[in-house]
Amino acid sequence: MAPSSASMHIPDTMCYLASLNAYRLNNTRKAEIDVLFFNRAAKVGSEALLELFNVIEKYHDIYLEREGLHKTNKRQLKKWEQRKLAETISNLDEGSVYIEHVNWLDFDEFELPKPIYINMVRDPVERIISWYYYVRGSYKNAIEFNRNPDKPVQPESWYKKNFNDCVRNGDPECQYVPFTVKDFVGNFKRQSLFYCGHHDDCIPFNSPAAVQMAKEHVERDYAVVGSWEDTNITLNVFEKYIPRFFNGAKTLFEIHNDKITNRNKNKRKPKVDQDVKDLIKKNFTHEYDFYYFCKQRLYKQYLAANMKSLEAHGLLN
């Protein structure tokens, strides 16, 4: 008997959910060593995740390797620097967590075993606003002074400069021009760069080619790319897909929430007007494409790993 017309018209949402597969979405199984590599993007809340690791380390058999936390970020590493870092990570003991502000590394290129990759993303415009005020904050400047006491201090007007005025007045610091390679000041506007790698094609800002490479690396290599914008979903996915390092992470986060979320938090960041955000957002089209790609992948992982539980609670009916 031919199927009825009703049985043939399954809602698109249910077809989509039925196609999700937690195994296929889990790149942890592709790792060749039991080492976690968090090549943390700038201003995505990586300090909060670091603080969470400090808590988890006290309860679980993991070891937080702190060498990378003290390194100065470079926009690109030379080939020998990439190899050296890849060798360092590959030689870590099982259960180690390595964290550094550094772009994606190609362990295959150096014929070295691949670790478990993770990272975080954040709304691109909110990231650069966060960075703008972060570099003007006391925390950042205290770090810079300790590193280089003889470095010239910015004038008072620079510290007081408002982001709204900076954008509206056409200040070079707040102009985010697509395909630029050189920057007036370092501002970490290329979120996708942390996922694209060290190739010269990764450098042009808001480049579709760079974003495509970044997507391919996320899809192929990253176990989880989370976001503090979806804290519960992110911690759930971390637990489900990387239990060796994140078992009980959600509970520990809730217990130690104040300490974790207050780390490196800028409490003096002024309000940025919506029209200013809308204005600069036009120059981040491909960066937003990458951001939405990572968020969608995170949601897919969550749904795939929690399908039975969601069905049991009637949330997928």
C-alpha cells in the first residue's frame, strides 16, 4: 500500500531533528591524544572558561598547563613557531589542558597527533566594543605596565574617548574596513582568524575566503565551539561531547558562578548606541556568517545529544 499523503508530509522541523546524529557531530572521537587544546579567541569570555578549568582541576584528574597563558599574542606564527607549539602540545601528558591566544594549528602538516580542539565565539560587534574598553581599563593597563614599565602612557583623552564618538567622528581606531590587512591599532576584529590559521589568506578582514577556511576547520577539527551567550547549552554540550574534561562542569559552574563570571569583567563599559552598532555591523557581514555558523553547529550538537530527554519532556512534540 502506498503511504498516505499525511504520512508523506512530515514537518520540516521533525525531518531536521531526525537527521541529527550526535556521533557524527562529535569530533572528540577524531582526536589522537587525550589533550585539550583551547586556542582561545580574544574577548569571547575565555577568562571565565579558564576560571572554570581552575575549578574543575580541583575535582577531576586533569592538569591545566599554564605556559600558554603567559605568552603574548601574535597575529601569525612563522612555520617554525607553529611546529614548536604543535610539538609542545603533542608531548603533554594525557588529561592536560593547553590554553593560549593563538590561531588554529594544523597538526597533520607536522605529522603530529591531533588534540581535542575547543574554542568560544561571541557576537562580532560586541567583541570589538568589549576590546575597545578593555584596553582602556585598569586591569589591562596594569598588565602592560608590569610587562613594559618604560612603554609610553596614552594621554588622558584616549582613556576617556567614547566608542560612540569614536565611530561617528570617523576616528581611524574605530573604522573597520573590509579586506584591510594592516590595522591602525590592534583590535582583534577578526574572530574567524583564530579558526582560519596562519596562512596569509586568513588575514584580510571580513574576507569570505578566510571565513570559509575557518568554517572548514571548525567542522572538521573542533569538538565544541561554545558561547557564553548560551551558557547552559554550551556547558551541556561540553559535558556530553568531552566528558573526560567537563564531567560535572554545569554544576561546578553554578556553585562557583560569582568567581567564574566576574573574572576580567569590565564593570565600567558605557552603553553603546544601537545606531552605532548597526553602522559598523555592515562591515562584519562575513564575520557574522562565521559566528552564526558556529552557533548553529552548537545548537545542532545540543539537540542531537539531548534528543531523548527533550522528547520525554514533550519539548519536541
